[in-house]
Amino acid sequence: MNFFWDLFLGGITRGSIYALIALGYTMVYGILELINFAHGEIYMIGAFTALIAASILTMQGLTGISVLLLAMVIAVLYSSAYGYSVEKIAYKPLRQAPRLSPLISAIGMSIFLQNYVMLAQTSDFLPFPDLLMDVELPEAIAEWIAPSEFMIVVSAAVLMICLTLVLKFTKMGKAMRAVAQDREMAMLLGINVNRIISRTFIIGSALAAIGGVLIGSHVGRINFYIGFAAGIKAFTAAVLGGIGSIPGAMLGGLVLGLTESFATGYVSSDYENVFAFALLVLILIFKPEGLLGRSSQQKV
Amino acid sequence: MKNHSILKYFFGLLLSLTFIISTTAQAADTIKIGIAGSHSGDLASYGLPTVRAAQLVVRNINAKGGVNGKRVELVIEDDACKPELATNVATKLVSARVHAVIGHICSGSTKAALRTYKDAKIIVISPSATNPELTMSGQYPNFFRTIAPDDTQARLATNFAMQTLKFTRFAIIHDKGDYGKGFAEYAYKFIKSSGKGQVVLYEGITPGAVDYSAIVQKIKYAKADAVIYGGYHPEAASIVQQMRRKGMKTAFISDDGVKDQTFIKVAGAYAEGVYASGPKDTTRNPLAVAAIAEHRKGYGSEPGAFYLNAYAAVQAVLNAMNKARSTDYNAVAKALRTYQTDTPLGKIKFNKQGDAVGAGFSIYQVRKGAYVELK
């Protein structure tokens, strides 16, 4: 174990979470050209749901990995329902409106959800159980990486591979790509665009919820405001990688996480955000479409 | 015409009376304590409780036969918390040959007056001047105070870490806010100037960040004995938790932003053993209860600001004169630094710089899920 490796691991762990959330931003942007500012809140709701579910399950006498998995499933279902409803309530009625309207609606939704959770739950920080620490790793791995970091990185990797496969090989994936490329043409070819959009929101929300459970368990505390900081960073990651591009969001998340980790480690944590955003500015200057983004002409 | 002459007589009488009083005072060989502070103007409410505290303490002492067999007498002067008036007050008190001064009230006027007292070798004890420089600068060996200066928490925490826990390598982390950064800056200064410790890491973190693993790694690789954290409990909880999960036994020492039950709730078992400074609890001190009751009885009202601090200041200086068996400057100053006085603030004495030890703040430690005051 050395300093570099530890920083690298920390950066990858953090970056994986950014990437999971960034996928939600980038998928929605790819299809609707909308920045879903309420996405960070979905992540926060996922963490809260998991916390409540885990407390109930633990009270029922369950332990170990079963609590983690069940809590995660409940969080995914709940967050997906939220993501679906947010789209139906806040964005669908504005489908034909100017682009600024759904953006404002998204900001409104974000503020609403934050305050809703604050009033319905609490404004204090809540302790989040160490669900990930209960996982036992083989000694050879445990020497190199903490169980929570291992679980985060592996889960994120598995989810991203699954997502890529779904998008590449399933019918729904094809339909999603088609809608992203040209919504009207897809509609003409008989694709139910509204259903595809709903599914995109559900998938994005599910990923965010898993991110919420993982990070909640990793840092051990949540409150109603965690969605804001994570959302901003994930959005930055999505832009960094090229918004609208799925591999871009993954790469962007990892690059951002590593940059922050190394900036803190080798320079100073005072400059953590300075480095993160300086990197963003540099990339946008030299490659305005992001690392893996396609350059798109403005439609006239 | 007639009225005029009566006035003349009156003034004449008054003048001669003052002469009589001062000569008798000289003759009776009393101990004179100057009380300087704001007794008029906007800030009178800060200064008047000190006058009352002094009057009550002196009355009690005189009833018991005074100090070293001498009566204690008060000389009360008003500076209205104005530095330019404060120097005049100081000159007046020096020429009145007071043996010690309780005051001044505001840091600015205290600073202005101190030079005069220092040249005249008069001990000054302020119940309320909190500016750290007054004691820190070392320019005023005659200055003491019974209130904690603005930097107390950092001083307490660093002294505790270096002297009690014998740590030498420190990582100082703060949340970049005024409160946390102020604490961290003082802690840094104290550790540097003590020469006994080494600051191996000094950094600010971003409050509300997703995680703090990188800074925790830095703390680990800096091989710090202890983390001194300036800030509030949410980030502290995260850092402590991540440190403990990495198997680090590094001590965690913080301020009263962390001395909060929420910290223990959030950090759970990881909070165990964390140190934090917090204000000392005086409400259960029987002397404080008695001093407040005395004020109610004597003046029919609740005591105002700095009342207990002033009460303690007068008690401390009289006790020191008693222990030193004289009013000599060097002897009393030494006694103030050597002997403890039982006051409403607790048992206090003064350190080299002149700050009260045993007043103000205490170190607490999380033990079995609750903060316990360390004695």
C-alpha cells in the first residue's frame, strides 16, 4: 500500500459514484436535451429510502448482506417511482414548451423535493448504517482495498456494463438510442416515445438510488441536502465526458473523482474544487463537446 | 448674595472633606482597588455589574477583617469604553495609588490604559476584555483576566494535546469558515510557538463534499498523532468515521462546534474517544449560585454581563494579596500565578500570559456515547 494507490482508490470510488449519477443526467440530456436538476434529489431520496428500509429490516432481525440487497432493491423501486413521477409531473406537460421552461421546472422540482424530505424527515444529519462493511472479502483483496470501496467500484462497474449491454443489444436499448438520435423520426417508425422517455427516467433514477445507497453507507451520514453537492459534481462529470454520451459520463465521473483525489493528496484539499473545475474549463476550451461527446450542429 | 456664600461654603466644605478622606485613607493604610470600566453611556450595562460585584466581594471581605489586616477600599472610575478616556482614568488611578485595578471592560480601552499601569507596576485584572493580543503579545506582564480570550479553545486543545496526551505531530484541518478557520489558525500558531509540536498538515476541506477519503489518506501518510479539527460536527463525523474505518487510531481533537450530541448520534461508535472543547458548566457551582443570590438580595435585580467574571477577579486579586502577605507588585503577580482561588467560575489561577486557568472552557471526551468533562 502506498500513498498513490490509496489516493487512486479513493478517487476511483468517488468517481464511480459520480459516474452512476452522471449517467442519469446524460441519458436524459441525450433524449430530451434537458438538464434534469432534480436528479441529485432522486439520489438523495434513494439514500433516505435505503436508510429507512435498512432500519426496519434490521429491526426484523435480518443482518449482513441481505439487508444491503433488500434495502437497495427498495430504494431502487422507490427512487424509480419518484423519477417517473417527476418526469410526468414536471417535464411531460412542457414537452412542446421553449427549452427554458422545463429547465426552470427542473429547478423547482429539485427545491420541492429537498424541502419535502426536510419536512417529512429531518433537517439534521442522520447516521447511515455500515451496510458495506459487513461484506467479507478474501484476504488477498482485503489487503489492498477496503470492503466499502471494493463494493462501490465493483457494483458501479457491473451496473455500467449491464447498462451498456442493454443499450446495445435489447429492443428497448435500440429504441432509446433511436429516440436520442431523432425523436420525430423514431415516432414515425412506431416507437412509443413517451414510454421510452419514462423508461429512461426510471433507469437513471435506479442508478442514482444505487449510488445513494453506496455512498451513504461509505460516508456514514446523510441529510436532505446531499443531493445538491453530488448532483453538481455528477453534472460536471457528465459535461466533462460529453453530455449525452454514456461512456463519456462514466469516463467523466472517474476523471473528476481522480482529479479531486490527487489534487487533495498532492496539492491541498483547499484546492479540491479549484482543480476539478479548472479541469472542466480546460477541457471545454480545447474540446467543447467534452471528452467523448459528439459535436452537434445547432439545429436551425 | 446669600445663596452664593452658602454655595461657597458648601464647596469649601466639600473640598476640605476630600482632603480629610484622603488623608485618613492614607493614614488608615487601606488596600485600594481601582474599578475602571464603562459606567455611563451605551455600554454602561457591561461595566456596572463589575462595580456591584466588587462592592459585594469587598463588603464580605471587610466584614471578615479585610486582607492582611487592612480594609479594602474601592476607587471607581468611568472610561465609558473609550480608549482616550481610559488613559485618563489610568493616570487618575495611578496617582490615587491603587494597589490593583479591576478592569477595564472593553478590549480597546483596556489596551489603551495598560501601558500606564505597566509603567506604574499595577496589577490589572479584566473581567471582560477578550482580545487575544492582550495576553498573547506578552507586552503586559501586569495584565490578567478572568474571561476566556477569543483563542482559548485552540489554546486549551493544543495544550491538552501536547502536555496531557504528549502528542507531537499534528494535522490541523478546518472547514474554511470563520469559526473553524479561526480555531485552526490559533492552533497552528500555538503549536508552532510552543516548539514542542510539529504541524505535519494544515488544510481546509470543502464542507458538504461527497467524501473525505483523500484528506484522510493525507492524515494517515503524514503520520500525525492527532487531528485538530476546526469546524462543525457533520464534517467531523465523516472524517472520524473514515479514519476509524481505515484502522487509524489517530486522536481527534476539536472545538465546541463538535461538542454536540448530534455528532455522537451521527458518528455512532466511531465517536468514541473523540476530544472536544466546550464551555465550562458554572450553573452547578454553589459559589456562582450564592454570588447571584447575593446580587439579588443586595440590588433587587438579576446580575448583568460579566458579573461572575468580575466577582472572580476581585476574589482572585484579594486572595493573591492575602497569600503574598503584601501588596507588592511582584509578590502579588507571583501569587496570582501560583495559588488557586475558589470563585464562582471554579478554582482558578493564572498562567504566564495572564489568562485564567480553570475558567472558561474544558476538554470533553466521548465516553460510552456521551461527552464527559475531563478534569
